[in-house]
Amino acid sequence: MLSVVVVSWNVAPLLRRCLASVLAGASGRALDVWVVDNGSRDASVALVRREFSQVQVIANERNHGYAAAVNQGLVACRGRAVLLLNPDAELLGDALRVMADYLDAHPNVGVVGPRLVYPNGRTQPSRRRFPTLTTALRESTPAQRFWPDSPAVRHYYVADRPDEAEQDVDWLVGAALLVRRSAIDEVGLLDEDFPVYWEETDWQRRMRQAGWRIVYLPHACVLHHEAQSTSQARLRRHLWFQQGKVCYFAKHHGPRAAAAVRAALVVSYALQLAEEGLKYLLVPRKRPQRGPYLAVLAATLCALLRLRPAPRIGDAPNPARAAEVPSGLPVTSLPRSPSAALQHTAAPVRHDTAQVAPPHAGGSGVTPELRPSSSLAGRERGTEGVRAEAADGARAQRHRSKRTSPPGHLSGAETGSDARETPSLPATARLDFVPQEYQLAGGALNTCGPYALSVLVNAWRP
């Protein structure tokens, strides 16, 4: 049996097409399909329960972030392989059969990814090499527009290999990935300490380090409408992408590399802010167009100035976090894999997630008795698998609840996974950045925080 996990956030029309393509492409295989809805307000959950009775639904009351939602689905599903599919993606033809057959025939392959295509049929870049410092300083930064086709960026996008060739790669964009269950059991779930973006890069890096192959299959095709959920919160998407980049380098390359990336990004964004600010002052008629971009630049710069690099895997837990665990609250060790999670017997922890009742046809029941809580539950750190410094109680309960009640990476041209915006970050998040809400009104700038740069930018309001 194959499992399919789709994380959705306010994309009901696309979700309908996505699920229809999954069921049409089953090719007689038994499927275990799960939709994890991250607090949509567009009746996505009702749509799934009404039109797709064979699909199980996990209905979160709020957006917990992409990685946490995927982990909910991974723990709940039972397939020997799991297709992680964005809600703005559609399987074309027999793509699922092709990927599943390849996985069956190659036991050392942990992840298989298809060719992603835009609605116009053009191939969407989805192959990647692991980022280097040079890549981090150029790709998806203001500097890229001055040298969009630099050797470093081309190398990162694997532009030296044809799109039509089957090939091993470092990692693949997460819009559609078929992942072997045994690989997940070995390396663990997605790292929820990446609030948005870079979680699939980190995950596949851990798989490669464990000896699993990552394979791109061009003869399996998936239509990807690209970042339909993430387009709903562009400012925060930009902020969290760059912050995730710094955290990735802190985790895998150490604090010095993370500091170098952050410093270079600060310089790059400061120069770009100065240039765009000058244009904003000198060309008043274009202020409505330039204002939002200035807000993005200023907010990202402020966030980078305050960002604290995360400790690497294996570092000692931060002793300051111990004081955040209320007295008498049980300290829980989270499972490192779906299989372990199914056997997890941790003590109950107060949480702010809806309690999910046993599934019925087409979905699962939700009972709203539980109240929000900011309590924390610690967890032990492992040398492999999911990073664990100290976990939010909500996260602990989400994983634990799957024992009895089962409840699309921005890169280059914003090829992002969906349902990743506006997550409620855990109190132990590794990011210490500026306030999360930055509103744009009338094409002008609102405040980006109590910082001199923000004050200067706001002085340019029309």
C-alpha cells in the first residue's frame, strides 16, 4: 500500500484537482490518502469530506507550519512509501505508478521525485545540489538579479545536466516526493525547528548521509502551479526563507558559516534597500509599486540583524530553556520516527491542537474541548533524526496523539511548497526575529519594528 500526504492551506479549488489526480492515477494500487489542513478558512476540510470520502482528514485549528503538518501525516499513514504532494500539484498520467515501480526495483533509493512542469508545459527546475557558502550568498538574494546566471547558481540548479535524464541528485524540491518508509524510520521526521522552508533540504541531506539515494525521474511528470499557498503571505515567506537559510548553515556547517551567510545577507539587503529607497524618493509615481518591496527588504534586514544561529546537532541543550518548563509538567522525549511514534507512551501534555476523534468515512471528528496553552515539554537530543532542543507541548501532543487517533522550498523563482505560511512558532524556536506581522497598506510602508531602519523607511511614506 502507498500513502499520500497533502498539506493544504486555503487552496480548495486546487486541492480538489490535486486529490482527483491522485485517485485517478492509483492504477489499481491500494492508496492511503491523508489531507492535513493547516487551519484553512476556505472550506477546504468540508470539500474533502464531501467529495472524497476515501480520504482521511487531519483538521488543525491553526497553521502549525509545513514541517509539523507533514509529520502529522507521516505518523498517521501506514504505507510502505509515502508521496508528499503539494495541494497545487497534479499527478499526470501514470506518474505515481512509475515512481512506485522504480522505488520497488531499487531498494537503496530513499526518495524519488518526478519532473515538475508549469501549466504551460515548461519544465520547472526541481533538482538541486546541496548549497555552499557561495550559493547561499547569491541564490534567492538581491544579488542574484545582477548575475542571475552565475556559475554558482547554475551549479546549484544542476544546470549542467539535462532535464530529460534520470539521475541521482543531492536533493529535490518538495512539491512531489515519494519517500520510502524505511528511510523515514532511519533518519526521522522533518525537523520542525525550521519554521518555514529548508526543511526538505535538511531532511534529504540526512537521508544522503545515511546512505540513501535521491533520484530524479523525468518520465514521471507532475503539474505544479507553484507556490499558490505561499503567495498569500509574501513578506513572511521572504523573511523565513532567509532565516531558514542561516539556520540550515548553522546546523550543517557550524556557527561560523552561519555568521558568514548572515553577514553577507545583511550587506546585500542593506545595499538593495539603499538603492530601492533612493528610487522611492526620486520617483514618486512608482511609490505604490516600490513600497511593498521596500517593506520586504527592510523587514528582512531587521530580522537578519537579530537572528541567532541555531546550535548544531549534538550540541548540549540550552540551559536557559529549562527555566521555561513549568514545575510539575512532565518532560517528554519525542519519537524519532513514525514507527517509534506509534509506540510512543509519553505522559499527556497540555496542548492547543484540536483533539481528533477516530476517523469516519471521509475524515475525522474534531472535538474543541482543549484550551490553548503555552506550556513546554522538553525532549532529548539525538545525533540523528529530528533536532530536539526543547519541544513545544503542542508539538509533543500532536505526535503522541497519533498512537490512538490519526488526526509545497522557496528556491530561485520561488518554487515553494504549500501550506507553509503563518505557522505559530514554538516558544523554543531557534529564531529571535522582529515582530511577525508587517502589514502593507495603500502601496506604502507601515512600521517594520522599533529599529532605525524601519523609522527611516516609514519616513518615505507618500
